[in-house]
Amino acid sequence: MPARSQISRRKSRRVQANQHVDTEMHALEVWRAATGEELQCKLYMATDNSVHCGIMHEPAREVEVEDLPRGWPTGTCEANCAQLDCGHIFHPAALALHFLVTDMRCPVCRAGPIGRMQLESVPDIMRAAYAAKLERVAKTSPSPEDIQQLRCDILTVLTQLEVGLQVLGTENALTRASARTRIVFESSHVDEIERQVLHAADTRGVSGDADETLLTRDSASTFGMHRSFQRLARAVVGRQLEHNAAGRVRFALVHPLVPVPMSSRDIGVAEAWNEFFNAPPAGEPGAVGEAANASEPRAAQPRPIPLFCVAVAGTHPVGMLRAHFAGAAAAPELTVELNTLMLVNIAAYVRQVLESIRDAVEQHTAFDAHTEVEITAQYAGGAVNGLQFML
């Protein structure tokens, strides 16, 4: 018993020592939203590059937000890390500015209060700097006319965006069969994409360099497709399996204002059929059978097919095509998850280019009705070359 008691006391002392160190190295602050909700933030100093800021995507101790102090005074240290209850970590200046400009939900997982942070949550010594920064950010905020144009751009993308299926021959790029459909969207999609674009603009004001080509929680939207296309696509691939089994299947996104290829990698016809369009065989998990419950999803589901836009996003996918079998249905339910933030930005840029060309045509008689104009557009740090328009 004495030995056990000694061990217990030593363990207790170690726990107390760890707690003492934790108190020494960390500070807990409560930040308040305008709605009255509160959020607890754990502030500490990282001494190496192992901790990255979820907003700036670089080591937290190297983060600098223009016009704001680098550290966050806590009374025990100049903190360069702020950890939320959800576990995500950011540089305090980037996080506080994000909370002050948008809302107090985590920039990564969106957990937390929906109101903006009160300026009073910023330490007194830095409050003037943050107030001045907020004024500068407010001057760049979109006007009602900008919001209206944004919604028009979003609707232009959603009403004209099509998902296409091509079946190519074995030795050439000739299309052997094809099918195409427009995506299905609701008014809630327009509201959500508007929020994404405005949120990205606010984040750009914080980080100065946000990569909007990546398919993330804050850039993606999921859309359905017409049931007739889903049945047709399956029938097309099924027929090609009989007559063109060695051919290739390619899925593509098509929009008149996005003049860059957006497609999947080529997939063998047999692979596309077996992996994406065909129901699991009888006897396997999720198979169709008399006992299948039409209201329950199947256990086995096809893997998603990534969609790429190499000219803009390189090897990062800009979309995911998904198939889902449910109940006794032979054809899968197809959905597409897209980086709508990127699509809207490209379409809006091309619209502006076309408007500039139209204005030039109207102002300069040297242009005739059949002038061919070649444009090299710059988007996301990469050239989108060879946009040709007949005026």
C-alpha cells in the first residue's frame, strides 16, 4: 500500500506539473459575437513550423496580416496560434479579422456562432489597428449593383452549364456516342454560391492570396441531373460495351463562358460500365434482389470520378461525378460536385472581356463586323490561351 500510495502521489504531481505548464503556455479567451453568443479560443505560441494556419496555409509563426500586429498579447506570451473548440488552428490576427468581417464560424468546418465578432473582444492595445483595418475592408465591400451582377453571373453559369458523356473510339478521338444534360439546381444553390463568392472576397481581404481553384467545403456545390439523362447515359455505355468494348469514356463540363477543357480522364468502356453504371452482382453487398428494400441505400457504391481543368487548377480536381444506387433501380442516381466559385469567377471574367470587346467595336470604326480577336486571359496565376471570338 505505501508503494502504491507513493506512485499515486508521484502521478498526481506529474499531472499537476503538466497542468501548470499548460497554464503557463496557453491562455483561454472568450470572444463574443454581436448576437451575444460566445466562443472560447485557446491562444499559445508555436516555436517551430509544425503548426499551420488554416486560413493562410503557412506556418502560423510566419503569418503576417497587413496593417495588423503579428502577435496577440495574452499576458503570458505573444500568441501566434489560436485553437477553436473544434480543434482547427489559425493565426490569431487572421482568425480575428475573419470573425470581425464575416462571422464567428470556423473557416474550415463552419462550427460556431453565426454572428460577427465584437470589436471589444480584441485586446485594448490592438483595437485601434483592427478598427482601421475594418474600415479599409469595408471600402472594398461590394455595392448592391455588384451583388445584383454577381447573382446574374451565378444564374448564367447554372442555367447554361452542361454535363456531357462521350464515348471515343479505340484508335482515334472520334466520338462514337454521346449524351448531354444541364444540371438541376434550386434557388438555394444561388444563395449558397453567392455566400461562397462573398466569403472568398472577405477571406482574400484577410489572406491576400486565397487559392480559389481548389475543391473545398467553401467552394463546392452539389447538383443533380435529369433522370432521363441518367438512364440514357447508362444505355449508351451499355451499348458501347457490346460494340466498342475497347473504347474510352470521358465525362466533361461544358459552358459557353468557360473556354477551357473540364473533363475526366479517359476511362475504358468496360471499366466505366462495371465501376460506375452497373449494379453490384447478385450475392454481393448492396446487390439488387427480391429482398432489396427500395427505400434503403445499397452498401456497395461506385467510386467518384474526378473532373479536371488542367489549364486552371492543374492536377487538382474541380469537380466530382458521383453515382449512387438505391433500392432496386438499375440506373444510378448521378450527381456532380463542382467548384462553382471557380466557374463563376471564370465566367464573370470572360463576360467582362466580351463586354470590353463590344465597347471597343462600338467606339472604333476600324473594327468591322467580321474581325477576329484572339485573347490571352489571365486567371489564377495561369494563362487561359486562345479565346477566339468573331465580332
